[in-house]
Amino acid sequence: MQQMRALQEAQAEAPPPSGAASLSLADLAALLKIGLDEVGTEPGAGVTLRRVQQGMALYRAGDPFGPIYAIRSGTFKTVLLDANGSYQVLGFPMAGDVLGLDGIEAQQYRTEAVALEDSEVAIIPFPRIAHLSGKAGKLQQFVYRLLSRQLTREHMQIWLLGSLGAESRVAAFLLILGERYARLGYSDTRFNLRMTRLDLVSFLGLTQETVSRALSRFGETGVIQVHNRELKITDIEKLHQIVANARHSG
Amino acid sequence: MQQMRALQEAQAEAPPPSGAASLSLADLAALLKIGLDEVGTEPGAGVTLRRVQQGMALYRAGDPFGPIYAIRSGTFKTVLLDANGSYQVLGFPMAGDVLGLDGIEAQQYRTEAVALEDSEVAIIPFPRIAHLSGKAGKLQQFVYRLLSRQLTREHMQIWLLGSLGAESRVAAFLLILGERYARLGYSDTRFNLRMTRLDLVSFLGLTQETVSRALSRFGETGVIQVHNRELKITDIEKLHQIVANARHSG
DNA sequence: CGCAAAGTTGAGGGATATCAACGAGTGTGG
DNA sequence: CCACACTCGTTGATATCCCTCAACTTTGCG
């Protein structure tokens, strides 16, 4: 057990000693384990560092989007905060991981990053990187936002699987699907489930029978009408209530 | 019910009629709901289209990474295929969504995209976009890979929450954490849980008691040794077996 | 019409959440 | 140094949810 404690202290040390408060681009590439040839030739492209005390947030949900951060030492947790105040931990990034990518799309961070121990991050001025060139730059910003958007969507899925019970999951799925149809110009209360129950079931992390029963019960209580894959939401407010009845700590 | 069927057919139509087999950049921006000023002035920057029949895969896990795809009409499912053959549906992308982003990092697609109905996608030559500019481009490729890497990681989390039982989740978490420590140069069998049980519990989608019991049982069966947050894996092979005992259809 | 596939419904049991009590670690003040 | 309170984590008993198994109904298709 004392050996463990010794190991622990070893882990707390900063990986390669470097007292300077800035990092070369090559160092950054090595930290992030990404091959980055022909970059060491750049002039004064240094990256500044920032310390974060245990328990402190590097950024919070809703903060205007600024830089992204590469963790140089320490551990964080990233948390998705529900409107109700409930939260879902999305991950525990450590040295070599990157924080803040989810903020690109909406230009504000959607999650919160809190240090689990005293940590050190490299500040990467993302806006400067992305806004660089003209024509090509526009295209690239484009793709950045697509990636960021995708990240945000998968956060929602983790939240759905991590903190909702069976009926809440089904209800949330229907609501989200409706919203997506609405964004495409269709009705958000009348649409068609294009996937088989098997696919739906895998997506929701449930069994076929449980999903079927949830839909049946929704039908009985007058929340929806289903016929095969055709679906109509008749009481969207009650659906929201069912989602709010999360499983554990709401 | 017949009204529903009528609606259904309406949805099957392509959003804005455009018989050509290519799309302008501005069209693409509109499709993806992303503001893209000053791009309509580009010369011949057209994007070609591709049709995908129902049930056909746009790409499969392991395929070498090529273009990314913007869905113009139709619906897909994206599937994460476990080594054992089990699968986890990650989402149901529709018009305006993008496919293939997870392939950037490893230069091969990690998931599979299957059309749930006859669909049409715009082919975006991602490599050409990313490799465009010289010096600055290097930096940008950098960030692309970070985003893609993050996507892949969250896919794992969705898989963990969607298809594993309680003990399997805890076991998988320990193994993954060990691998991450190993990548940083530390032991993959002796490390420290830096997060509180509360955070861990939210991350795993379980309750505190269930996680505690799982760890206790692992201790009893000689798979690990725990003392507070200090942890030692003594039988890594058995941990893998526990993960393999997934919940429903393996 | 008949078969296969998909979806529904019911009964039962197992896994996990909930409730409750206890033990261990930590910080504070006497 | 010890008592106390407080948080964190563990253990046990019970309730509940959801999975499993099985039978049935419906849909789709040749």
C-alpha cells in the first residue's frame, strides 16, 4: 500500500520538467501525440501555459467561447449541466487531452471543465487558428463547426443513456426526433420512425420489449398515437414531464 | 392514419428540387445550416452528389478514410462495431447532418453508416480541404485530429453506457483508465482514482452503492485491490472477461 | 394463402436502485 | 492528544425496474 502512495506522488510530478510558462509547437504536438512534421521551423509560435487549482473551473457552461486547452499535467472532469441543474459527467481528461472543443459551434462552451487536482494547461488560441486564411479558411471553419456540432450531439446521447430511465429515454428520443424534423421544416409532432425497432433499441440501450411497452403505455395514457412506424405526439407537454422524471438524482 | 401516410410521402421528397448532380458551396452551407459568407464568389467549387440505396453502407468500419458526407435527403444509422461482433447504434443522422468525421484521426472510419431509406449525400473532399494551406494548414490538421479523436472517445462512452451491465461498466472503466495511464508512461495496473465516487458514478450511469459493490466484489474475487482511491489490478485478464459479459445481445 | 420477420403482450426472475445503518477518513476545537 | 462532527464510502435489506423467456398477433412478401 505504501508502494502505491509512492507511485501516486510520482504521477503528480509534471511529465518533462520545463519551468518556462510557454511551450513550443513541437512540444505541443508531442504532448498531444500527434505527428506534426515541418512545424519546428516556425518562428515564435509559442503557447502559453495556465495553472488551474483543484476544484477550479477552467470554463463554465455558457461562457463565451475563447481558446481551447491542451492538458499538460493533472486531471479534469467535464460535466454537462442540464437545465434543471442535474449533471452528467462526460469524461475525465488527463495529460494529452484537449478541453473546450464543444464550444466551437455555438461560440460558447456547452460544458464545464473542473480540475480534480492542481493542473496545468496549454492555451491554444483557437479563433486565431481557425480564422486565418480567406477562401480556404472559410471552408475549414465550416468543417470545424460540423465536428463541434457532432460532439454536442453525442453529449446529449451520453446524457440520455447515463441519467434517464427506460420511459424517459423513449420520451426524450421522440422529443429530440421531433425537434430535428422541425428544423428540416416538417412537423415536430407527426413523423415516421424510419429505423427498425432493433436499431432503435440499440440506440436507446434497452430491449425491444421495454421500448414496445413504453410506446404502448404512452398510447394508453394519450400522450402519443402509434401505428407501426407512424407516430403522432398528442401531448408534448406530458412527454417533457416524463423526461423530467429522470432515474436517479434529478 | 392516412394523413400520416401522406405526410410520410412528403418527407420522402428531396427538400429543394435541384436535378443537377452537384451542389454549390452556398447550397451546402444552407443545407448544413452554417453561416458561410463570402463563399458564393468562389469559381467552380462544386460538390458532387451520390445516391445510396436503402440498406447500403456509405462506408464501413475499417475502410480507409476518404471524404466526409453531408446528407441531402434521407436517413442513416451510424453503428459502432465491437470486435466481438456486437454493435451499438450511435445515431440516426438525417438531412443536414454529416457523416464520416470519426475517420479523420486514425485515417480510417471507425463506424459504419447505413442508409435506412434511399438517400442522397454530398461528397465533401475532406483531405483536400485539410491539406490546403501550407504552414497554417499544419496547425489546422492538428485541431481536426483532436476533434476527431474526441468523437471516437465519446463513441466508446456511448457503447459503455448502452450495452454493458453494471459490473462490466466498472471493469471497462478500470481497463480504459489503465490504458490511458500506460499511454502517459505510467503503470496500467496500479493507479489512483482521482475523481470522487460521485463523479465516477455519474460517468458510469450507476449509483454509488452499485459501484462500491462492484469494486468490493472485484476485491473479493482477487481481480483488483482497492484502498480508498488507490487501485491495483491483479488479474487483468479476468477484468476483460467481465467486460465481455455484456448485458443483452453480446 | 402461407410463411417469415417484426412487433406486441404477459409472466417471472434477476439485476440494480432505494432506503437505512454502519464504519472509515478528515478537519476542527477543546 | 482526544472528542466531535462531518463527509465519504461500505454493507445489508428491500423494492422496483427492466431483462429474459415464451406465446401470440400483426405485417410484409412471395
